[in-house]
Amino acid sequence: MARILTGIQSTGTPHLGNILGAIKPAIEMSNNGDNESFLFIADMHSLTQIKDGSVMRENTYSVAATWLAFGLDTAKTVFYRQSDVPECAELAWYLSCYYPYSRLALAHSFKDKSDRLEDVNGGLFTYPMLMAADILLYDANFVPVGKDQLQHLEMTRDVASRINHQCGEELLVLPEAIVQADTQLILGTDGEKMSKSRNNFINIFETDKALKNTINKKVVTDATPLEAPKEPEGAAVFELFKYVATAKQVEELAAKLRTGGYGWGHAKKDLLEALIEVFGPAREKYNYFMENKNELDKVLDEGAEKARKVAKATLKRLRSQIGY
């Protein structure tokens, strides 16, 4: 049985790109009886950015509520908060001591900000080793990642290989990456990759009014007149519509736009209606859990208990080899 591990940072409410690109695929894999899934909220990683405890806590609940709203079966998975497993921080320290400074300095997470070091903290610099600990602690075989995380997974394999070689035995499992070509890139409201940093994301858990405002104001369109024919392919509103509509609905919208007399405003209305219809049940469940956080705590505490059993076993075999 293959063990698959996925983590989502708690830097805010998961947006449409997170849901379609990571959360839903991970849930689908967890429903495969041939897989054993470890799914976690990476709230320790989020500390490199967020220093307000109340914001961190609310974000963590929001991420947990999203997973459950989209049907995560916690009986089939190990679902937990990263910070509830202190063994992760312990392993991250061991890994950092076996990994060269020069290699860490090449990590994208650091290099992207190395020209403005005032924005870099120690946690950001050692981010790859915490990510490696997330994976190696649970003997994960496969890790779904985006292309931007492939380097960090290679660092994970590298540090595990170094320790295995130093100790003379296979103490740590070397994970493989899973890059899903059909979900790795979700376009945002400006036609570029959806991300919080670009502020081009869609939060499906907003109220209907707020969601409508987001679609109308943020989704970029050109100035083609209402009566003129329009090319749907490549237009942000049409690309977003394709993520959530049926094949028939997509075909119908494309035909209307190409015929003319159907404006981008009409297409935005279609997008809004599709989002509300498709995600209606998930939005309702999300709001329920956010109003009943005690249920989220219960689920996460139970998951952490299961996760720590595996984590302690990994550390036990590693500690004895490195001299503790």
C-alpha cells in the first residue's frame, strides 16, 4: 500500500486554485483503497509569514473546514495540524544539521527574496528542511506537488540519502513526486496562475454578494462591444467557467460569445451562477464547521494522535543511529 502525503499552508482561506489543484485531487486519492493518505495543515510553515496568533488560528480552522467541506473522510486518512506533532520540529533540526548551508541558499523559497534580506527570517531559510521533515517523518512514498515545489522534494530526497549513507542503512524512505498535469495550474482572475500574492484568486466561501463583486471587478476582460463576436478561448472568465461548468454548458457559452450579442458581463453572470451551484453544498458545510470549531478540534486531535504514532517510530530508529 502506497503512502501519500499532502500539506496545505494556513496562510488564509483556501482559494479556488488550492481547492481544484490540491485539495480535491488529494481527497480523490485518499478514497483509493490502495493508498494510505496523510493530509495535514502546515501551520508551522505559515509562521514564516504570519505573526498574529489569532489570524493563524482562524486560518488553520478555515483550512480544516475546507478539507471537510469537500468530503474528506477522516476515517480513511490521517488528518492533522502540523503543530500538533512536535516530532516534526525535532526531525527538521536533525535534517538541518546534515544539510549544507550552500544547498539551502539555492532554494527558491530563499533565493526569490535574497536581494532583500530584511524580508528573510531563519524559518524561511530553513523552510526546505521543515518540508523534508513533514515528508520523511511519515515514510511517505509519494508527494503531490506543483512544479514550484519540485526542488524542495529533491532536497528532501537528497538529505534523506545523506543520512542513510552516513548511518549505513535505509533509515528514511525516499519519496517520489506526483505532478498532476491537469490540475497543476489554475488560472486566476487576470489569466495568470491563481495565487494570494497576485491577488487574483477567487474565494468561493464569500457571501453571494461578495463573490459577485469579486467576479465583476477582478475578472479581466477586453473592451469588445456587446454585439461583436468574441473569442472565448484564453479569456479569463471563460477559462474560469471551464473549471466548474459541464462540457455542455461550456460549449453553449462558447457558441453565444462567438455569435455576438452576448457580452462579457453575461459570461461573468454565468460564471457566478456556476460557482454558486457547484460549490453550494461545500459552502454550506464550510460555514457549519466554522461555526462549530470544537468539531474541528476533535477531528484534528484524533488525527494528530494517529500521526504521532508513526512519527515517534521514525524518530526512534533515527535517534539511536545519530547518537541520542
